[in-house]
Amino acid sequence: MTEQLHLSKPRFAPTTWTRRRSSLRAIPAPLSADLPPAGLFSSTVRVPACGRPMYGVATQDVPLLTIPRTRLAFDYGEPVGCTVLRPLDALGLLATTQTGFMPPISPDYRFPEPLSNLTSLCEAASTLYSQEDERGFRKWMQAENDTLARRAKTLSDLIHSALSLPLPKQELLMVPLIYLNHMWRQGSPTGEAASGPSTMPTCFHVLLTALSESTGILPRFNQLIMTMRSWRIDSLSDGSEVSYRDLTDLSHVRPYFWLNGVNQSELDFYRAFFTVESLGVPIYGWSVLALECASANDVELGAFALRCIHDALRNVYFCVRHLVPKVDPREFRKIQLTGGWINDELNGAASGYQLPFMLMLDALFQVDYSHSGAAQARANGLRFVPARWKNFFRSINMHSPALRLWVGQQKCPALTEEYQRCIELYTVHRTLHRHLAGQALRGSTTTGRAFESAERNYRDFMSETGALVRDTASLGIVD
């Protein structure tokens, strides 16, 4: 029987907590300086600092809490046993100080023969697909499949070459194949939304099927495929170690693979999601520390942790507010059509519910998805999130009621203010998403689910997200 990842609820004796908090370190001003980690009560960590401007936004330079332990090499697979770990220690198996849940190494899509051309093939496919010639595109893909078959000699040899790769490399190989799978199914980004089953030409199909079975990763487009695996940073070579400053160099971030050819709207859309996870990196360490502070009744450090969560959310909010309005709704519809997969045995689409940033905040503040449609959409999205991550966030959620209750019981104005600022800004963030995404959804028909019409899609989305805004606002403790 496989152990689940559960977090031991910390019960700190005063002397134990004093030793623990004195051992913790944070990296000050990681957006703008190269400073060594310092104690949590040092002035370099505590004094608010301004980060470099992004998209004209004056950012806050939020310290990075140093996360202990070594991250697992592969995010998927069987859940791991972590029953004796405290929240911060458990986080260290799943995330890193500098990159959070993003990979600590820049994606490297170089593969050995006969797989070496799949990366360039996917890049070329997007350009051809964007020409909106369904017949010509599918004819080209069939020809590329035949070329791959000649190079591999037999399907068994082809599958063996893929499954001989380490699991993290198998996951990366799935990424261009999933992009190809969605482009093949839709045929053209301006046609009617594809519906029902679809199978790529033989070589591509058997590769993707074998890799999905080997890794346990569902072979559909989602946020982990797009935002967290398919990126490039101009200043980094493939396979390089990534720092927080690299990850937040947003003007030099671009998709590794494109859905509809290289275009500004898809770039802005991509960067909006990437911004959430890159500028959101600080929230992971400070969120789990806030829970430990609640258990140790450390009001002062708990208030500081909440302040850091708020400031990271602030950076995300203002940058997303700048980027999303720039997305052309017509280009967004093409992205939706290509990235969505509906009316099949296995449906899927990229969803904000799949991002660790949203999962952490929902778990920390225990957001209640009261609308059945929102709960269903979230459940659909979570199918694509690694079980290890889901178990972690589920455990955080189990502890989180203590945070709100603890803040209320302390009757400390400073602590209450920091908590309330988080809830209010998270509510504003969700309100912004509801408005901007709602406008973009007009005219689109797929969000990973089947709808009678674009208008029905829009109405359901606005109803679901309106309830979610109210759910989030209700978590405040100030009348």
C-alpha cells in the first residue's frame, strides 16, 4: 500500500520553536540584489524593499524563505510517505527556494535519435498550423510521421528509445507530442471546435500512448504542460540552473512551443500565466511558515509571513492586470479551440485551477467552492496535477482552518490587518480574473467542457467565478 503525503500538525514547545525559527533563513531582495540568506529578524530581510519595475509596475522585492531538503526529481508517480514532516519540510520535497514548483532547471528538449527531430517538428508544426489550412497541415504531419517511421525502423524500436529515457526526460518528450496531438485534432485554429476522439498518425500516437502509460501523465494540454514546462528565457541555455531573478525576467520569457504560430497575443497570454508562477514563488515558503506560526502562537512572525504573502500576490495582480487586456479575443479563441479537448473519453484544457499558486492560496485560506459548476471545473482541472502536489495541498487545507481561527483569537491589530489584506487582495485578484477572462471568453466555446453556445459558456463562467469571488471575500475577519 502506498503512503500518502500528509503533514504532521506541528505542536511546538516554546524552546523547540525558538530553536526552529532562529535556524530559518531568507534571501533578501532577490529581485534586485545578490545577498546571502539572513535570519528572519535581520534588517535586510525585514525592511521593505522595492524591486525592479515590470511592465511599468513598481514591484515589491519579497524575501524568499529558504526551503530545506532536496526536491524530488520527478513530480509525478506514486505519492510519497511524508507523515512525520512539518509543512516547510514537506514543501522541500516538492518545490525549491528559487523556483517554487517551477523546474529548477530550464527545459531541455534535446533528445537522442530517432527522437531528435520532434522538437523542431513541433516548432514547424505551429507555423504551418497557423496558416489555417487543415488539409495541408494534416498531409504534412502524415509525411513527417512516415519520415519518423523510416528512421526508427520499427515501432518497437521507437517505443524503446522513448522509454529508455529517465522519467523526467520522458515527461519533457510528452510536451511536443501533446502540442502536436491537439493541433492534429483541431486541424485549423479557425474551424469549428473539434469534438470526439482523435488519433494522430501511428508513430506519434504510439509514442504518446507509451509515454503516458510509463509516466502516469494524462496526454492532454494543461497548465503544467504550457506554463510550467514549455518555456524559454532568452538569457539561459537549455538545461541551465534557474534562479528567481531569471524566472522573473519576464520581458525575456517566451513559450518554447506555440499553439498558433508566433504572435503577440499568444505571447502576452502566455506571460500572464507565467507571471503568476514566477512572481508567486515567495508565497510557498511563507504560507507554510504562517501555519507553523499559528501552531506555535508566534504572532509577530506570523504577521510578517502574511505580509510577504500579500506583497507577492500584489506583484502578480498588477502584472496580470497589465498583460491580459492586451490579448486579442480572436487570438484567444484560437488558443481555446486548439488547447481544449471536449466530448471524448478523456477531456482536458489548461486551467488556472491547475496552477500551484492558486492551489496554495485556496488551501491556505480554505476557500470553499460553493458553486457546483466551479467545484466541477476545479475537479476536472485537478486531474492533471501530480498526486504528490494534490496530497500536499490537501494536507495544507486540513491545517488551514487554524490560521483564520488563530488570527481571530489573538485580537492583535497588526496580525489581523495582514491577514485581512491578503483576503481582500485575493478577492480583488479573483474579481479581475472574472472580468478580464469573461471578456475574452465571449465568442469562445471551449474551456475543457462542452457548452451549448459561446453565450452559455460566458454565462456559466460568470456565475461560477462570481460565486468564487464571494467565497473568497467571506473569509475575512473584519466587518
